Amino acid sequence: MNLRSQVLRGGVYLAIRQGMGMIISLAGVLLVTRTIGPEQYGLYTAAFGLFYYLQNVSQLGITVYLVRREGEDKITVYHQAFTLLLLVSLIGVVLSELGVPLLGSWVNLKGFQPIFQVLSLSLPVVLLSQVPMARLERQLDYKQVAWIEFVGQIAYFLVALPIAFGGGGAWGLVAGWWVQQLNHLVLFFWAARYQPRLCWQPDLVKQMLAYSIGYSASFWVWQLRSLVNPLLVGRLLGAEAVAYVALASRMVELLGFVKSATYRLSIAALARLQGDRHRMTQAITEGMVLQVLALGPFLVIVSWLGPWFLPLVFGAKWSPVMDVYPFIALSLLANALFNLHSSALYALQRNWEITLYHIIHIALFFVVGLILISRLGLIGYGWAEVVTILSYSVIHTYLVRDISSPDYSFAGLLAVAFGLALFPYQLGWWVVVGVIIAVLLPNTQQKLIEFWKNFRSATNAS
């Protein structure tokens, strides 16, 4: 099976899993949020946002190194990764427990500290499951990965919902998280047929870290995005505002399931095109169009129907979510044009270039957020998201210098049409005209037909 077929088949599995997961997650989030309310959901979100950053920092980019490294698949490499992640996770637990008082005093939300402490104890479970998962992804065995993640998601809600209905509040989500991660730990090791061993080879550790530190630095900076909500919104506006931003972000994230699947596939696929810059450029151009087409309609439909649908389903107290949703959705739509740029540069090991781009992006987010959130409330957070779009000029410049410039004409046209259509209540319903024209363009129809044929072909091949 050639690379294109493998990637398409992997994309089918991930897209189906993400789509099914989106439905389950929407239903689960609906039940949880209605039951525990904005304050408890915001409390959990603040604690989890900080833990999530700790988790990503502690991974050190080792998972991506395992997936994209060149050469044969040696078991010793996985043993060394397992040992290194075990050591880092234990250090991370100790540091996080020591830092709880400082974090609690800054966030200033009642009940934050014990929830964060319990979440941080799961760090070794989370990190160690990454090793067998990386082995499966390196083999492009996304079928196994997709189903394990799907089963874990079901386990999460099977535990979280009863506790939430029983009055457990945010603790139901904490319990669900623990069960989900234990499920991943067991099933990933079983599916990968991997039996871990402790191992320490200084040369191999040096080789891992030589790549992973550069990758990790860029990733650590990027993941600072997740801290704007708990650290700025939480401190300036309180737990309920954190919940509104978190739910809006969660909705956008779920609707972007195709984008997430494409990004995961692109790291492995583009790494195999390192020697052919022309094919990489073509892949990025095609990928931009497909991501905007796959993402834009979902985001727009929710923006149109959300002000009526969300209060009816989630309750009137959640109405402020739709005030900030269009801004977050626009930010993700813009990101869909440029996230494959990062994948290509990662494949060429231009890690520090991506790090600089991430620093500029995060600096804009934090500075503008700090200024506007205190003045405009939730809308200030939304405008801070929009301002970060300016930073994509940096990643474009690096891509042109190191590879070539992709063709933005068609993808950009679609992005503008869908982007304007996110704001019918602010700009007027004339924005619908742009979407209709964009969808009826012959090029759009051709791309949709091509995408459907590739999807059917990959489904039949699997």
C-alpha cells in the first residue's frame, strides 16, 4: 500500500472516530454542564487547563520524535522513551504539588487547589501511554488508535455523568478523566504488543532531546494559549466566565475534528516528503482547501443556530457562550489555513523558527487579552483571539524561505466567505451570500467530489 492510500485510510479512521467522538462529547458535555452549572464547570476547566499545560510540557516532544524519526523501528528506542517519560512524570508530579499554593493564590477560585492536585497525580499514567500510542501511529495504524480513544471517551462519560448527577460537581469530571487515562494506558500497551523495560543509554537520550527540546520549546509556547482562560479570564472575570469561554472553545474544538485528524496525519506523512519540496507545497495547498471546506460549514451553522439552540438545550444561563463563540471560531478557521505550514517545517526540523512564530502569537494573545478582557469582558477575549491571526504572516514567511509558497487563492476565498458568515448577528445576514457563492463555485464542487471519491476509495481499501 502506497503512502497516499495509507494516509487516506488513516484519515478515514481518525475522521470517523473524531466524528463519533464529537457526537458523544456534545451529548456528554450537554448533560454535564446542565447538571453542574457554569461555576463548577469553570472551576474544573481552570484546573484542567493548567494541568493540560503541565502534561504537554512534560512530554518533551518525545512522542513526535518516536513517530517521525528515520530508520528502523528499534524496541530499545521505545524502552528509553518509556524510562525518560517515567522520570519526567514523577518530577512533574512533585513540582506541581509544590506549586499548588502559588497557582491557587493567582487563580483565586474557591475549590481550585484540591482538583488540580488530584489531576496532577495522573501525569505518569498520561505520559506512559504515549509510548505505545506513538508506536501505533508510526505504523500508521490509526484504526487501533481511533478505537482506543473512542472507548476511553465513552468510559469518561460513563463515570463522570453519574457522579455529576449525584451532586459531585467538578469531581465527576475529575473521576472521568482518571478512568479514561487508565483505559488508554492498558489498551495502548495491549494493542501495540509493547512490554516496557527500564533503559538508560546516554547517547540515545541525547539524540532524543536534541530533537525534542527544539520541538518542545515551540509546543510549550503554543500551549500557553490554554492558560489565557484560567489565568486571565479566571482572575479578571471569575469561574463562570471561564466556563463560557471553555464551552465555546470546546464547541469549536469538537467541530474541528477533521482539522485535528489532518494535523496528526500530516506529521507522519509530510516527514516522508522531506526530499521533494514541490510535492510538499502541493500537499499544503490541497490540505488548506480541504480543511477549510471540512471546517467552515460546521462552524457557520452553529454560529447561525447557536443563539436559539444553546439556551434551549444548555439553559439560559449559558447564553453568553454565543457572544464569544464567533471570534474563537474565526481564529480556528484562520488556523486551518496555516497549521500544515507548521507540520511541514517540523518535518524539516525547523523547530526554532516555529518557536519564534509561537512566541509572537502568544505575546499578542496575552497582551491584547490583558488589555481588553478587563475592559470588554468576554468580547475582549474574543478580540484577542482575532488579533492572533496577524502572527500567521510569520509562519508564511518561514515556509516561503524554506520550502515555497502554497497557493492561497482558493483556500483564502473560502476562508473569508466562511469567516464573514460567522457574524450574521453582528454584521447582518448579507454575509450568507458569500457562503452561497463560495459553495457554488465550480472549483469548490470539484474539490468536494474529489474529496468524496478519495474518502470512498480509502474506505473500500480498509
